[in-house]
Amino acid sequence: MSTGPTSHYVRCLGREIHYLQWGAEHTRTVIAWHGLARTARDMDELADYLSAPAQGYRVICPDTLGRGLSQWSPDPQNDYCLGFYARLATDLVDQMGLARFDWVGTSMGGAIGMVAAAGALRGRIRRLVLNDMGPQIAQSALERIRSYAGNPAAFATVSELEQYFRAIYKPYGFLTDAQWRRLTETSTRRLPDGRVTPHYDPAMVQQFIHHPHDHDRWADWDSLTIPVLCLRGAHSDLLTAETALQMAQRGPRAQVVTISGCGHAPALNVPAQLELVGGFLA
């Protein structure tokens, strides 16, 4: 077990970004980036595992712009898109002086890594783990995500919000009661009327309005030459089996592993999933 994280704030492209750092004493670094409407705390189990002495990684877990403790965008139409997120990531790693590092990304976090690895961070991302994300995503899943993310639910109590999270994130797979409680408490903000709601800027869904083809990334995928591990939830409605098969056959020819008992996206919180990631990075 690691010694736990430290919390940091840094200005990237004029925006304040919050990140957690685990295992600062280690030299090998992993960027672990969360999904669309989530926060850095989703990576707690993975970061704890990778930063332990047995694995020996420094793990950086950012809150994306508009999520968690990072600033909300003053220009949502232009900032909430994969290109700007990749530029933020590049500024972040530049300021940290990171020349070479690995990247693990869940959903949107994987897409940011893929775009960066094909662009500004080409040659600096050593290995890439995509957790239920690929260069093409199912339109039906996109509509599902837009429906709940663009109009976040609000409740009188945190307990009600937890039940909501348990329902919409059931595809994550197994979480203990304590993990569900932590997921809830670390992604809750209170509204002016006293109700509680998920901790992100609802305007972040403008990505899908102003950048409708943001996730059409086969050209980026085909340009990659680094090792890629793709974890696909067996019941994922976002990353289809057909797309995963193409990912194994073209571009970097990803190693694709199907995670049973999960949809979109595996929570990366149980030994089997952690060992898959750790083994691939090693």
C-alpha cells in the first residue's frame, strides 16, 4: 500500500487544474485520467496499487477542466473538447518536467491520451491503456451520456444522490459499500437551493454540440506506434465488440481484454483489473 496522495493546483493555459499525486518518491510516472462526468478520485485504487513499492510508480491523477476541484471553463464552447484537454495535459506534463510517462485513461480520459499520443505528446507517452474507449464510440451510448450528463440530477440528501450514482454507474461492476460512499462524497456539490448534485459543470456537454465529430479518431489511432492495452467491459454500450476487434487489427494493434461483469466502464478497483494494468505497464 502507498502512503496516499498529495493535492496540488497548477495553472495550465490560464485555467486552474487540480491533480492528486501518489508516490512522489518514484521516478517512473503514470498519468491516470478519469471519465467524462467523473473526478480524479475514481483512480484511487489504481493509483494506490501502482504507487506501492512493489510497482514503484509516481501517479498523477488530474481533475479535468470543469470537473471536481478544477476550474470551470470561462469559454465552454471552445474549451470543452478533446483538443483543448490534450493541450491542458501537455502544459501540465511540461510544467512537471515529464519527458516520458505512461497513460491510463478511463473513457474520456483514454480519448485524451489517444489524441495527445498522436499529437503533442507523440514520443513522450510510452504505453497507453484505454479503459473502455476507442477511436469510435457508439452513437446510442453518446446519446445516453448526453441525456444524464447535460441535465444532472439534484436531490435533497447525499443518500439519495448515492442511490442515483449506484444506478447510473452500475455498469462499473463491483464496488463495495465504502467505495460507493466515497464515489458519492467525492463527486458531490451543493446547489444554492441546498440540494446536492454531481460535481461537474453541466456545460461540459457542449463538447457534443460544438464538436460533434470529436470522437471520430481513426486517423489518430492508425498513426500510433506505441503499445496499447484496451480493456473493454463485456456489456459496454460505448465501445462495441466490432470496434475493439478493429483496434486489435489496425494501427498499433492493441491488446484487447474483455472484462466480465462490467459495462462502461470497468472501475479499475479489483485485483484482476489492477494486475492487468500493472502487468502491461511493466
